[in-house]
Amino acid sequence: MALSVASTVDLAEFPCFRRFLISSTHIQSFAIDPRNKPSWRRGLSLGPSPPFFRLNHRRRGLFEPESCSDRPVLARVAGEDALDATGTGSGASAAGTSVSSSAFGDGYVALFVRMLGLDNDPLDREQAAQALWKYSLGGKKCVDAIMQFHGCLNLTVNLLKSESSATCEAAAGLLRELSSVNLYRESVAESGALEEIAALLSRPSLSAEIKEQSLCTLWNLSVDVKLRDKIADFDILRLIVSFLEDDDIKVRESAGGVLANLALSCSNHKTMVEAGVIPKLANLLKGDSDNKGSKVMRQEARNTLLELAKDEYWRLLIIEEGLVPVPLIGAAAYKSFRPPLYSWPSLPDGVEIEQTPKRPSRSGAPEVLLGLNIDKNIDIEEAKIKAIVGRTNQQFLARVGAIELENGTKSESPEKLQPLTLLPYVDGVARLVLILGLDDKVAVSRAADSIADASINEHMRVSFKEAGAVEPLVQLLVHDHEAVKSSVIRALKKLSLSRTVCRKIEVEGAVPYLLNLLKQTVIPQSVTEQILDILAHLLDPSKEMKSKFYEGPVNRSSETLNAARHHGDVSLLSTSKGDSRDDVLNTTIISRLVQIAKTASPNLLRKVISIIEFGTVTNPNMNSIISVDITSALKAAFKQKVLEDNEKEAEEQGKHALELEEAGLTISAASRLLTKLLDSESFRQETDAAHFVNLLRKILRSSLPLHHKEWVAASLVKLSSARDLENPIHVEVTLYETIPRLVEQMSVSVSPEVKEAAVVELNRIVSEGVEDSARVLAARGGIEPLVKLLEDGNERAVEASLSVLYNLSMDCENHAAIIGAGAVPRLRRIVLSERPQWKRALRLLRNLPI
């Protein structure tokens, strides 16, 4: 049923129209709202048999006929319903009517365009803009009739400067309809509409209608790729972001639509992120804002964030805001979900809940209701509570077949779906864990990749652990599909960065699976590197030593039994933590690791050596390690090419520093392993000690960072004592490791005890007459901290500093450095105050040329 016109008034009744009235045999009257502004509830009377239209506000202001059936939105353009490919408004065609410029009268279009002129009364210009706005709602033919008058655009844009709200609304509304036609979109932008809209939206107080019409104009203009960058370059982008918190829902939806279109151009992403788009849109999807009920707003927010998530860095920011990218796999894939109907509810990580005398529900109701009725008196961590709630929600949706449904209908086939969606992390984590248990290989692989992408911090890693992701991931390591195994290994690599999750991974029995995969020589190099990453985290020798001294003995028995009972694997009941770790010392594994080490990068080589070192910590019997060619791996670690490239260009200094740090970590790991292997008599007899001494001495004299030379020096000392080598080794260790380390402690440490110990040790070295010790001490910048200790140190430190400085003053080349460090006034104060060290201070003053 068409809407009736509340009042149809002859144009002659309006004084402003009488002056321009032109007789016509076609049109007798024109419907004008008595309030002189377009009304959403009034129609447009055009002649004796007028067609009636209405503006559907629920469809973002799209002009539609009275029949308002839902339609698929093919492009995000405000006002697009009136502009189909044939040039006829879809609303008009659906109603079986035709609106053309002749129905309105070309003469009257020209009349209203003339009334927009600057020489007319402001009220006349306002009424003309309103009439043209109403007329433009008729579709593309009506817009064509208006746009044939070339000055209409500039006059309409000029009306945006008006102080009248009704005039600004009409002008913005007319520009919105004109910009909805592809042919005229560029003309609207060239007329200065963007600048005037920016100025209009910057006004402190605007009605919601003006904001909506202006933003919808920008929404239409942002469809053009060439205009997106121009819109994003304007300060209006920050205004658009601020409108996401407007009180009017239509304004928020329009702002979201503009941002969704701007996000389609990657060049705008940086500007949008800097404007604060991600936190505000993320709050919409998390339900943390008042307008969470707007479906259009949420969809536009999701579209925008999904475009931003294509960039790895922006995806991290989105995940930090509490959203998780989840693959859309289609509702049909969830049919393979089979929850245990008769099992008693448990926490996602396998911890059992005490049973009550009541019988469990046959339909699995306790599992569904557990997350909805958590006893607050139970001491459960917040991560566990959210894991229960998320798992309950997702399993319920999967049970009833309502997962991945849109608008109450079943989702389309996976090929037609977007690759990803965004869910709050509570639901997103649970959804990904649920997908891991499905039969669809592609879905499982995509879920594992999403887990890897989302595991960006400790919070997310622990959330996946509490949600029960570790167990299915470990079980999938034996999957027969290579893509699934590759994705699972990548996910475990990211999760293993957490020490807490590492323990869970090991408890679930991942070490034997990973070692078996490592034995295979046909797996890709990238997969081999990821497996070594996981094993390096699981089998970290430093963590093992800490666990022995600070966390008590390693005992896995209770955890193993619980895990075995949880997933029904009887084989794990007889498996202990020590058994799985003994596999590291398997000759086959060691040989494979040595083979990898010969051609590995420094970073990968460090992980290989770390895993081998773990075997020496857990089992002092190192015969299996010594039996293979372990020395080749050590030599590869000590022969770092970066140590030879000392002179670099300025632009390469940063890269060189990173390479040097990476090489230092590898050399430190190899030195630790060598030191442990020297405890074996058979290794000492079979090893060419002289060759290792030459390699380590070269490293000690290099530009390697000082903190990486500690284990190099320790290995050299142990080699020299084991094979009774010459004394110069100890001298080099003193010059290139001990003295620089002591100087660093005096300069950097804040502990007086550490500084005192360092200067006392330096005094001992210099007093013993170690060759070149005084020269190295001065070259390493030791004079300035020694002088500072004269004033800041205790009596023992002052005495040692005076002794060292006196020895340094014997070389006249050091006089300028001692005086420049401010030693003279400090020495005079010691002498004048007759402190216990005043005689030493006086002798030092006599040596200086003052």
C-alpha cells in the first residue's frame, strides 16, 4: 500500500514560486512538506497520476518503493538502490512505475536550479535545494535531469556554507544522491564537495541528519579508488573516527561505511591506524559499546578490520585488542563434531570436576550448562573460567547446528565465504580448538595457522592452553596430511614460547613425535627449523638446571597419569618424562642433529647445539654424543664469518651488530657444550685440543660482545689445564675477557660490593705484572671509573683504586687521561683530610705533571 501525501499544495501558493512560475500543461502541482523540508513519511506528487516513493531509513537512506523486500548488497554505496545498471532506480522498477525528467518537467528543474543562484533569497535557495533533493530520489533519470545543468553542483556545494540546518541538510542530501551515480562521482569531488563537507562536519554542533547525509556522500565518493586517498588525506578522517561514538545509530553506520571503503586501499591503512580506528572498531565487535546491537555497524567494523588484518603488523594490533581471526569453514564442516554425551564435565585442560550423586544427562546438558553456572566459591583462575564459557558457547552452537549462520539461514559453501572472520578472544579461542577436532583437513590446517597467528603474547598462549588446544595439536603431529602437520608444527612453535605452555606440550608427549619427525630427511627445511625451535624451547638446558635447583626434582608421573586417563592413551601410562628425554641421546638423533649443523645458519646451529647440550645435562653419560662427529658441529659454530668482517660501512653497522649478536649466542652455546664434553676422558683423548685453542683464542681477540666471551674464556682455561698447554692462554683470557669484564662492572654496576670486588681483582692483576695489563686497562676506559671510586668507594675500594692508578701513572701516556678524569682535586681532598690512604694519594700526585 502506497503512502498518501499529507498535503499537496500548488506552487502558486508560495510567494517564492510565484515569481518564477511558468505555465505548463503537464504538471499542475508539486508536493511540498509544510515544514519546507523533506519528510521521511511523505511522498512526492508528480502530476495527476503520481507515483509514490519513500526513503527507507533502515537501509542507510536508500530510496526504495513501498515494497521493502531485502536484497543482496553488491557494493557498499549509500543510495545505490536507486541506481541500477540500466540507469533506472531499482525501487521505481519494482513498483512498476517510471520516473523521468519529463514527468517532473524540464522547465521546473531549470527553475529550481536558477533558484539556487547566489542572488536569490536564502529561503528561496533552501526551498529549491529541498525540491531538487526530493526529485533526485526518483533514480538515475532524475539525477541525469539535474546534472545536465552544469552550474548546479557548484551552487549546491556553496549551500553547505549556510547557517541554516535545513539548507545544509538538503544540500548534503542532494550531493549524496548525485554521488551515488558512477558517472557523476568524480564531478562531485572536483566541485569542492570534499573540502566543504570537511568544514561542515568540523562545526561544533550539527544535527544528526546533516551528519548522516554528509557522511553518506563521503561513503559514495569513497567507492572510487582515486578518491579514497584524497579523503584519507583530509583531516576529516579523524572526524569520521569520532563519529563512531555518535549518539545516532545512522551516523555511526555511515561513518563505519566510509571507513570500510577506505580500508580497501592499502595505502590508507597506516593513516587509519594512526587515527585510532582499531580500538574503537574492536570495541564494537567485542560488545563493549552501547551500539553493539547495530548489525550494519558491526558488519562494517568487521569488514574494515579484516582489511587491516591483511597486514601482519596491523593484525597484531587487532589481536592485542582482544579479537582473534577465525577461519570460516562452512556450517557443514561442523557436522563431524561429536561431543562426548556421557562424559562428566571437565575443564578444557583435562582437570576433572568433582562429581555429585546425580546421574549425568544423556544429552550432555552438564557440559552445556557448566559454563553458564560457575560456582564463584571454587578457586578457578580467570583464564580457566573464560575457557569454560567459550567452550560451552561454541559447543552449544555446534550441537544445535547454529554455528556460522547468517541472518537465520545456513551459511553458503566455503568457496563463497570470506576466508576469515573476527571473534572476541573468548569465543575465537574456543572456536579454533573446536575446529581442531573436526574431520575436515583443510579446516584443521587453517585453524592451526590461526592459532599460530594469534599466539602473539603470553595471555593468548595461556588462553589456548586453558582452552585445551595443546592436546589435539600434539595428536595431530602424526596426521597423514603434510599440510596439517606443517600448520600444527607452526602453531606449537608459537605456543612453545611460553614456559607454562612448554610444560603442557611436553606432558602431552610431544617430544618423541617431534624427534621422529626430525629423523626424516624428506621434510622441508622450513619444517625442520620449526621443529628445532620447539625442541630448543622444550629441551632448554638452562631451564632444566633451574628446575633442578629451584623447582624440586623433575617428576611427571601424576601429570602423565591424568593426561593418559583424559584421552585414553594407555601407552602414556608407562611413559615418563625421563624416558622421552632419553631419546635425545639416541645416536640416530645426534647424528641427524650433527648433519643439520654442518649446513645450518648461526641461529639454527645454536638451537642444534642447545638440544645436544640438554642431553649432557640430563644424562652425564655422553658416550652416544662422543661416538658421533660432534667436533664438526663445534668447529662450524666457532668459525663464524661475521667475526672476520670488522670494517663495515655506516649503513651496514646495524645489520653487522645483529649478526654479531647472533654469532655470539651460537659461540656461547658451543663453548658451554665443549666445556661439558671436556669432562669426558675419551673426548679429551680423541679431540685435537690445539685446533680448538687456536679457534677460541681468535674469538677471544675478536670484536665479539663481551658477555659472549665468558664461556669462551672458560673453555680455553679448561682446555689448557686438561692438556697442560702454555701459559699465554691465561694471559689472553686475562687481557681480552677478565679485564674488560671488570671494567664494565665498575662502570655499569650499581652495587658497591660488585665495584669493590672488581677493583680489588684489577689491582691483583696489575700488581702481578701481567704483560700489557695496564695498557689494556687504559684502552678499555678503566681510568675514569677508577677515579670515580676515589670519591664514591669505601676504604678498601679507594686503596685498590689508588694502587691501580699509581701503576698506570708510571706510563706518561696515561697522565692526560688521569688528569682529565678529575683525579687531582680528589687526590688533594684525600691528602688534606689525612685519610688512611693519604700517603698513596700524595705519591700519585707527585707522579702527575701538575
